[in-house]
Amino acid sequence: MNPIVIETIGYLAAAANVFVFVSNTMIPLRVAASVANALFAMYFFINGYYSLCALNSFLLPVNLVRLKQMRDLVDHMRRANSEGAGAAFDYEWLRPYMRTIKLPAGFTLHYRGDLADEAYVLLRGEVRLFEPGVILKPVAFFGEMGMFTDENRRTATAVAETDIELLAIRYDDLLQLAAQDPEFSFYLMRLMMKRMQHNLELAEHAGAWPTLPEKSHADETHER
């Protein structure tokens, strides 16, 4: 191959690699990293540096997979925002970042004012939110509002009406995803506001709010 062409490939790979380090968001970073990996793999193969060629050949599909995951997150969030406030929450795109929790009927997930560090998707059963006065059913997304309150405090008391199964995601993971792509964070905030508005509408239709449960000694022990 023409030496000028080979060196051009090397310079293009270096330029793409520089963009990786100066990029502020994840999707452009992954695109640049994928381009750099492909060009470096070609450049090192031509020049006989097979170990470096193998390294970049391995990193290329890794970056492509991560790029697809982030684009899927944004696409799913965009579709969720285009649906009505009461539409079923499509949680599958968040499942890789979540853990499963199973709790018995009567268990208090949290009281209003408790410190909050995670949000939930209800997979099975029912959860009562006392302050809005609503009962959540599968597949509701809740618990996210504490991320925006002073000192990350819960805005409602949540009690399992039946045996329940949840998916939980830590705020740190949501914030990390939001930091990686501003578009994702925008759609996430819009979705949370729509969910809050929907809960308020349900509370208005429900009428009187039920009596709040008292915080038991067992709950305090569990928190500690």
C-alpha cells in the first residue's frame, strides 16, 4: 500500500483519538472511539504491529455495543415522553442497571422525609403512596422525586399493599447515565414530571387520603 495512504490512516486515527479525550458527552465519545479503533487496527495491521491491532480490534465491538446501549436509552426515553402520562412504563431499557427486590404485604418501603437513594419499577403487586393518595400498579415508576428534593428526602410514604416485586436503580446510576448524555437527562426530567402530574390527577379522583401508618420500632431497626 502507498506509504502516504498508510500515514494518512495513522493521522486520522490519532485525530479521532484526540476527539475521544475532548468530547463532553458519551455518544460522540463512543463514535470517535469506534472510528479510532477501526483506523488504528488497520494501521497497526499494515505495519505489522499485530498485538496493537488485536487490542483495537477487541475494543471496537466494545465501543459499538456501548454506543448502541446509550442510543437505545435515549430512544426509549424519547418514546416514553411521547406517550400519555398514564401509559405503562417501559422499564426494559433500564433493567441492566437495576436489581430485583421482593417484599411482603404491609412492608413500608419508606416514609415521607426519609433519605432517598434509589427509584423503583413495580413489577408485581400494588404499592400505596399515602401523600398523593394513590395505589400504584405494575408497571409504575416511582421514588425518583427524592433525587430533586432538599437533602434527597422522600416526598411520600410508600407501603406494599400486597406482596410485591420491584426493580431498584440507585440515583447515582441514573445521574451517571444523565451525565453521559444531556439528551437522556432532558427526557428523564420530562418523564418524571409527567409521572408526578399523573399521580396528582389520580389523587384528585381518589378523594380523601388514607391515614398514614406510624413508623414502627421494627422499621427504625431496619433503617439502621
